[in-house]
Amino acid sequence: MARHLITSALPYINGIKHLGNMVGSMLPADVYARYMRQRGHDVLYICATDEHGTPAELAAKDAGQSVDAFCAEQHDKQKAIYEGFSLDFDHFGRSSSRENVELTQHFARKLHENGFIEERAIRQVFSVADDRFLPDRYIVGTCPHCGYDKARGDQCENCTRVLDPTDLIDARSAISGSGELEVRETKHLFLLQSKLQHEVEGWLDGNGSKEWPTLASSIAHKWLTEGLQDRAITRDLDWGVPVPADVWPELSAEGKVFYVWFDAPIEYIGSTKEWADVDPENRDWKSWWYEADDVRYTEFMAKDNVPFHSVMFPATQLGTREPWKKVDFLKAFNWLNYYGGKFSTSQRRGIFTDAALELLPADYWRYFLIANAPESDDTSFTWELFSASVNKDLADTLGNFVNRVLSFSRKRFGDEVPAGAEAGAAEQKLGEEIAGLLAEYEGHMEALQFRKASASLRALWSAGNSYLEEKAPWLEIKTDKDAAALTLRTAMNLIHLYAVLSEPFIPASAKAMRGAFALENDTAVWVSPEEAKALASVPAGTPFTVPPVLFAKITEEDLESYRERFGGAEQ
């Protein structure tokens, strides 16, 4: 048994997230965490809301709330939605927590002690209309690289290029919309990443990053090839982790706070400490993060987050000269688009997680998103593709198999698993096929290849249907009742197997399938290929019930209403 630390990119607090956000971080992390737990590993899955920075202040302003009240409310809303999607975090924290404030200040002090933070006078954009310096994200304009007219002063959402506010064309204040901007001098703290360049390169080359997905490793090495730049890590904001007065009294008096991209990754550690502080007698946060050589750390995120997690945060950790656990495997995702255009939280474009749960149960979305995860390239959500996947894979291949096997057996043999004949050549052939497909499924899950794992799981479901069509118990029963009973008993064992293997993808449906059988000692957490080959986990005589329909088909009328509500045309 190994210890696995799993984190997913922290969702911003500025509103409910869209499906693209979920499939690019939290959902695949949950699928992987569930799988690793089933395989018997010690797993800690950590996430949190990212509550500092410009998005929080602007969203609170738009909502007419104080930023702390807004963040508290939005955290609860997001947490409830993620629970609705069955995301099984060990802890879902808040970057505004006391733990994260203390850790962020600790990191800053250590970096300063070791000569990796210095105070610099810089020229920064000042809004005359707002009478304040503007942090990067408070400035919007046209990206000089791609022409996107809603680019922010720190990064273009469209092309993902990192920007400085002065790069923007036709820059204006995000608060007032005023273009009356001046450049004035002020002081900020800079993280001297240039001094850590070679250490980050050495760490990246030596930590197995060559095994990362190409998307993640190429972005990380691109940043290093271009050369690490010293970056300002403080901002002029009312909300954030305060610069500690014991080290920087002048900046503290001016109300400077740390840049959100400095404190947000530290919140992975902060959230773990929040988790431990709930039960300090039995939980040790440091064992996961400090001198944690026995821990394998896997991060999940969309491609725009990769530079900060593969370069900036490791540089921060290295600069403390303390033995903090650094990422072992970074799973990065491309974009999930909506009919060829981007999902966008800020523009409310596409399907958002709260609306998705109002329409259909979580498992429909979980399965579709993972089966179509944007791993090798961008993928596009369409209602037509979604309904085809739900109807064919979930309703027809899995749901119909479960329903017709259990309904037919109850009708012809009663409410217990029938005994029938001993397994024969068809069952042996099926067992071999199942064992092979299960080994493939395990291999893809271990490699974090989610689309391939989904295809293997679907093939496992299909194998049961092929067996059922070949044996045709509805015909067998006319001439050989024991043969029909064997077929149904084998199919019921497949249902139980599917319940165990499908749990990472569709946990609620897996629970319903498993609950159909009144097994006295159903302790199976996972089933090995060799065990699966026997197809004997549900013995004859086991009482069973027929669960409600697992997956209702999406009709043409449903599709029309979805397209009308959310749009369904190429952008």
C-alpha cells in the first residue's frame, strides 16, 4: 500500500464553475482518488476555493456584498455543488483560512531569509477615476498577441499568454471602465525566480517529469527555456494574505497583500492543515507535506494553470530551503469547448455545474465528461454527442443489461439468484475476456489515461451484452431451464462486477447496482482480473431486488429544450 496525495486546481470563488472547469481538474482527480482507494492505497484528496485576488473583489462588488461575506457564501454554494457531483474530497478548504495565512507568511519569511525575495520600486498603473493603484486583473484591454478584447492585465484568457498590464492595447479600469490611467511609482516584493532557474531545471529533470503528459511537460520546459523572470508577489488590494509587519513594516502599513498566485498553491498545504486541525490527535498534515518521501503527489489541472504549478510553486518551495513535498506527476488537460467556442465563467457561456445537476443526475455528466476528457487535444461539448453517449453507453449498454437480467430472472426464477448448471465453455470464454479487459482498464487508470480507461470500462459492459445475446436465456428456458439459470447467474455476477469497477466513474449508479444483491459479506473493494475470471462473487440463493431504471434516455424533445435554453449552434 502506497500513500497518494492528490490535489486538483483550486476553483475561483467568483461564481459557479462550468463543466469545462470540472473536467479539467476536480472530476478526474476524484475518479483517480476513488480508484486508488479501491486498490487499497492510503489516499488524501485535497482541494479548496481560491478566494483571494481581483476576481473575488470584483465579484463581491458586483454582488453588493463585502468580500468576506461573498467568499463565505460562494464557498458553501460551490461545496454543495461538488457534493452533488459526488466529488469525494477528504477536505475542501478555503484559501482565506487562518492556516493558509500563517503558511503563506512562513513561506515568505523563509524566502526572504534565503535571499529570494527583495523589495523593488516599480511603476504601476494608477486609476485616477478610482483613486487607487490597479492590480493586474483590475486592468482589461486587447491582447497584443491574439487580439482578444477582454484580456486581463496578468493573463489572456483566450491565448493563455502571461501579460503585464502595460502590454494591453486600449487598457481600462475593470472597476470603473475609465481609460484615465497613469503609471506611478510604488513598492512591491519580488520573488527572484531568476536565481532559482537552475534549481528548478534540475528538479524538473530529476523528478520524472519526462513521464508527465506531453501537454504538462512541454509547457513547463517552455517556461524554463524562455528563462524565469523575477515576479512581483504583492498587490494593492483590500483582501488577501497580509504582508507580515515583522519583516516588511512599511509595506504592511501600506496594506500590501500577497499575490493570489503566490498564496493559492500554498493552500494545498493549508487545506491539508485545515483537515488535520479538525482531528489533530489522528491526523498529521506534515507527514503528507514535510519530509514526505513515502508520498506520491499527483496534481490535476487545465493547461492554463500548468506554468504556476510546474515552475512557480516548485521554485517557491525550493527557495524556502525546507523539505516540502513537490509534485511527482502533473496531469494536465486541454479545453472542453462548447460547440466550438470556449466555456467562460466570466461570460456565463456554456453549461454550468448548478444547471447541469438541475437537468440530470450527476452520473450522466461524470461519465460523459471523463469519457470525452480533453487529454490529447481540445474537445467540444455538443448536446447531440452528450445524448448519444448517455443513451448508447449508459442507458442501452449498462442500464438495459442490468434491468433485463434482473427483471427476467425474478419473473422466471423468483427473488433469489438461480443455481442452474455448472459453468461451461461460454462462461470460461467470457471470464477470459473479462479478465483481459479488466487488466487493460487497470493499466489505463494507473497511467491516468481516462478516455482509454472509459473505453475499457465500456468494453466490459459490452462483453456482458454479447454474452447475453449469445446465450439468449429467453430461448434457453424453453428447452433447458438449468442452462438459462446459469446464464442469468453469470450475468448477475457481471452486474456485481460492474458495480465495483464502475464506482470511480458513476458512484451513485454503482451503489444502486451493488445494493441490488443482499450479500452478507460483500466486502469486495476491488476485483483482480484473476478473481473476475471466475464470475462467482454472487452465489446462487442470494436474494436480490430490481432497482429503478438506472439511466433514462434523453429524448429528442429533451434535446430541443436543452438547445433552446443553452444554445446549440457552432460559434
